[in-house]
Amino acid sequence: DPGFTTQTLTLQNGTYGMLGGFSGYGGSNNSWYGDWAGYTGDSNLDAHSPKWDYGTQWDFTLNKILGVPDNNLREMAWYILLTNLHETGWHDDGEISGWEHHYSNHIRSANAHAEAARWAAGLYTDSSGAYIADFDDDGTNELVLYNDRLLAVFDPIGGKLQWLFCKGIDYAYSVVSNDNVYWADTNGDYNETNHVAALSDVSVGGIDREHDLYSFDVITASGNTVEAKIYHPSITKTVSLSYGDPYLKVQYRAKGERVYVKCGFTPDNLDLTWSGHSLDRIWDPDGGGYFGQKNTNTNATAAVIVGSAGAVHNFQFAATLLEGDEFWGDTPFEVYIYGGYTSPPDGNGHIPELKALRDSLVDRMAPLPISGTYFTSTDQLVIYFDEEVDASTVVVTGISLDDDDDGVADVTLTTSDSLITTGFAKRLNFDLTEATATAIEALTEPIELLLASGAVQDASGNANQEVTNQDNVPIEIAPATKIQIDGWLTDSDWQCPQLKHEDWWDSEWNGTAPGDTNEINVLYVDWDSTYLYLGIRGHVQGNSWILYLDTDVGGPNGYTDLTRIDTWERGATFTAEGFKVDYQYGAYQHQGAYDSHTMWRLLSDTTSENISSQVYMSFDPQHVYGYDGGSELAVPWDVLYGLGQGNVPVGATIGVVASVCWDPEPNGELGGDSAPNNISATLPTIDNFCELVVDADLDGKPDPGCQASIPPIDSRVGLHILPAYPSPSSALVSIPLRLGLPSSDKDSHAVRACVFDVTGRLINVIFDGQMPSGEHELRWDGKTSSGGETRTGIYFISVSVDGKEIGTVKVTRVR
């Protein structure tokens, strides 16, 4: 009825009586508004002491906006304030509405833009700086870095880049900011449906850290380049910003773990508010060296540059007024975050500013030691790093130990101490002289590693910086054991075990991609007067394995139905005569932050007791040692039998069996492979085990020496692939291959060797034919199947023999 010609309309102060009654806004003398304005309850997340109510917050913000220069960032602050003041008096069932709390808590976001308006107007005294302060006036400190081009603000929640402001000759805008869009899921500065900040750590070793609390430390507060560190127990981000640069440099370290990072962008949020979703995709036409978004109206750009410094693009995502990208990398890696104006694409589709940064961003992060272990039984020192180091460049005399935290070396390795690691590895193994070993054994824990500058280098030639006692890199003194318990199952350690049950390449769960194996290759048992040693050698990808131990075969103790056990329940039942489980050991592998291993004493068929702290054990969940890695345990006899050190029941006999399994509880199940193999049952039922007599002479002590015979080796044992050389290489690469005797009805082996890139894409098939037994070498010239040259990077060569993968080697190509 245009013009209301047939109807009447009664106007009043609001749509609803309680909001716009005749007594004024909110009715009842503004009761609803007054209730909102004075609210300081739990849903108000202001952190001032005393807490600011909502009315104080918006009044403060109003006055702050009025007091800053008038520019685009000030105007954006107005929009944020007005958006988050939306229907401030709304109540549900007499209480302030939940969605209203979402709005009201984010009034403070306008403060950040108002402060940025001061920076954009040139009111900051210094041209660059880094500091920790309450930037958005919410009572909590943020980390701020700025120069003449960027102003970056990091929130302690997630250590993420909450705001990124940019300025130039004729512009000032935000490229990371979405504060005028409804916060649908949270009252705090958390990522949610409509909001994803930049540099959000959505997975660190498999665990989402984007909402954890981080801490800040300013390293360089002023000068041409400012720098700060953002800390979490699992990850460190180092952020730097140089005068004149429209990009942040961000280095990630997470002890070698894989990290996934999301970045949400709103290039020129003020224009997006007016114009809507006016964004163009930015993508490196050469394959993803940079990516982001560009505002089609103002050319405002936000982008991630990964170059060739260790990170790669994962996927793109979108939300209201926001577009973003996720990238990932195995730490350490470095990225740039760009903000500001960019030129139109050139004739090849490149954004000139971003291409130049892409080409300049290469691996420059040096290896960092994580920890070390000294093994008293073998006089070996092992040092672990967060990335592969080049063993050929190690300066042995640059390695020292400090046991009194004074930063002065108490023991320094000498040229007589031998580095036995070759090639590229994340761990360095040293055979120490008697003099060095004796000196280390005289130290008192805690012991810290000291590393001279340039003592080690990575594959790119980056040399380490000096490591001092302030870096707190621990060195552990391992107990004296017959077997070196380090997760690396070498023949030199397991020289003459009581049991070496070999079970190569028969798993039903082995895949076709490089490294996609779920296989138990060897089951070991050995002992001395102090420990029972257990070992599982193999390779499990994203699954687990479990070892079951019976300490009185044929005796009354133990359980045969573990379908209701409270830990490591994998549907296991046992039907072999005389075998009942007393202990179980399980290891999660290649599952990031979930990688762990534990040993349990069974108290019943439903309950168990964790005894991991009483067992010395190590494993290789990330397969650093390839198919020579696995689990190693040293279990004191007293833990197993409670008869005192070195004592066992008279005539003691043990039984062991291990199986691969998938996760998690309660639906996970044994499957794929077991050692020894089942006789007739199908997993998760087990009908076989290995039995060993510990005390054959009936003296109540473990028998010494190699008593048990080693089972016959099947025809597949003796198939070995050795590391490729040289690597890195710019020319021909050789892969040594040793083939055992073929089966009786054949006179040769069918061999196939394939090259894959890091994404699993097939690059070339370098051999596909027959080979007799003996020593061979496979060769790759670095070319694709079409004859083209491969790019610099990491490649994997997978070798299969008679239809079964026997190994994968890594090759680093350089050009």
C-alpha cells in the first residue's frame, strides 16, 4: 500500500516496546540498555582490572576515534564501532542475547584501526619499531611491529597476525581485518566462521594451536630491522621487518614437525565493505611460489610468498568478505607476508613485486640441535637436529658439553672422536675415544650442548649459529645397556640376539606410493642379567604396532581376550596354546603430535597399569632411519617379575608376538601384518608366537649367551637398497642394489624403480626389467619421463622387487 492510503501507521521510538517504549530507548527508563551498558559478567571478556563494562568500552572507543587523524583507517574504525553497537539493548528471556555479546566484545577492534590511523598519518616518532603493548585497549598486550609501509599486530591467542595495516604515497588500508563482519561463534579474538587471522597455526605436528596462548619477546626494538619471537612450547615464530619493505619475514621452527598455517586476507577492508567481494586471485603461474588476493578497485594486495624455503601451498578457502590460503611445511621453513599495492601482471602473468620476492626467498635457515644422548654401553654420542645436516661438513672439535651451566665447555670432542654418520641425516652419531667417554661419564646431569658457530651445515650449506648454555639443549646420559636403545636397529647392536625373527614384505596393508608401508620386518629378543631387550624393526605409515609379552608361557597368569582392555584396545584375542598376555607395548607412528609409545602391565582383561617410566625405550616414529628404524626397549627383570634385580622365576619362559594395527580406540583393530605370522587365524585373532627359555639351567637367573637359533631366512631376505649417491646432485645419481637368490622356479628378479616428487607424482621409471642376484646399481640422470630436466628439490626413488616394495631412497636435486 504505497503511501499508506488505506492504512494507518503508528510511529514510536523503536520496533519493540521494551526497546522503544514511551519511557525512552529500552523502556522502563532504558532498563535494557542500562543492563547492557553496565554488564561486567563472564561473557564480557575485557581484561582490564577492574573490568570495563560495555558502556565504558564503547565510550572509550568513540573518544579514541574522535581524537585521531581523518583517513581511511579512521573511517574503518567508525564502521567497526557502529557494526558492533548493533541493537545493544537486545535481550532474550530477560538476559543479554548471546549474539549481542559477540558483537559487544569486538567494539574494541575499532581501537586497533584508530591507532593504525595515527601510524598512517605519520604520528609515530620512529620510522620502525617493535614493542609489546595493549594495542586494541582490551586489557591484554599484543605484539606490534611497524615500519614506513606496514603495521603488524599479533594477538597472544594463537600467536596469529590479527591485523596488518599498509600505507603508501596515496593509500592507507588494512589487508588482514574482518572486524565489521558478525562474529558468529565467539566473544574473543578467536578464529571462527567469518574470521581467520593470518599466520594461524592450525596444525603443529597434528595438533591445532590457533587458539592456544602464545608469548612474545622483542629481540630488536628499533633500527633499520626490527625483530620479535612468538613462542609456544611446540613452536617458535621469528618475525622481522625492515625499513622500506612491504612484507614481513616469518621463520617457523617446531623441532622438525610438520606445520599447517592458514592466512585470511581482506585487502582494503573499507572498500570491500562498500563494494562487496571485489577480489582477484593471485597465483604464481610457475606453480605456487606466491599466492593471495588483490582488490580489483584499489589494487590493495595481501599475499604469501613461499619461494623455495620449505613451505608449499595446500588449499584456498573463503568466508564473508574474506579469502584465504593454507600452506604447510616440515620445519624449519620461512615465508613472507606481503601487504600493499602491486603492479598489474606482466606478459607472463607474474606480479612483478611478488615474483622478485619469490626468487629471492631460498632456504637460509640453519640446522638447530634439539637434544642429545650419550650411551655408556657403546661410548657413542648422538645429537639430534631439527633438519638434515651434511655429515661431510661437521667440525667435530666444535662440539662440547657443559654440566654446570656456566657456558664454558667441560668436555670437548677431539679429532680422534669419529663421526660414523654419513650423507644427510637428522642425527649425528659419534664413536668416542676412551678418554672422551670417560670425561663425559664423570659429568653430572643436567648437561647442555655447546656448539661452535659453523660446526654443522644443512643440505643448502647453511651453517649453524653458536649454541650456548642459554639455548638449553639437553644431553641425556643413557643407562648402561647391552643394546643401544635409540630406535635404530642395527646389526652391530643386535649382533647375536636370542631371537631374530625375520618377516619381510608380507603385509596386506602395504600401499603403492613411496613409503606407504605397514610392515613388521624383524622381531628381536635379547637379554642380559639386568634387562630384557625387545625390538621391532619395520615401517608403519599413519598406524601403530603392538607387542604382546607373556612372562610365564603355559602358566596361570595373563589374558587371552583383550577386546575390552582400557588401553591399546585393538580387538585382540589369542588362541595359541599356552600364550596369555601379561604386558603390552604400543607405538603410534607417523601421526605427528600423536606419535608416542607406552608399555602397560595388565591387571585384568579390562584394566592396565602404565609402566613406561620404569622402562628405557626409544622409537623412530617419523622413520628417520628408514627400514632400519623401529622400537627398542630395555625392561628391567625386576619390573617384570618383582624378584629383585637380575632374578627371574626358576625355569622362566617368555613368549612374544607383534602386530600392526590401525587407530584409534575403540574402533581400531589389529591387521595387515604380524610377526610371527598367524598359522591359520585371521587378525585381530592371533594364533602364533615366539617362545624363548630364559632360565634353562634352573638357577633363577637369565641364561647368558646366544642360545636360540635364528629361523630360516626366506627368499626375500637379502634384498637391500642402499642410500643414493651423490646427494645433493646436479648430474647422475646412483642407487646401489643387492639382490639375494630368487625363488626356485626363477633365475632372476623382476625389478622396477620409479622416481616420485614430494607430492607423490610419478616423475620417471628408471628401470623396469629383470635382474639376476648379486650387486647392481640403478642410475637416474635427473630427467623426467619426457626427457626434461627436473627442478631443484627433493625426490624419492622407490624400488620394487618381484612386485614388493623393498625400499625408498631420498635424492636432493640441485641445478
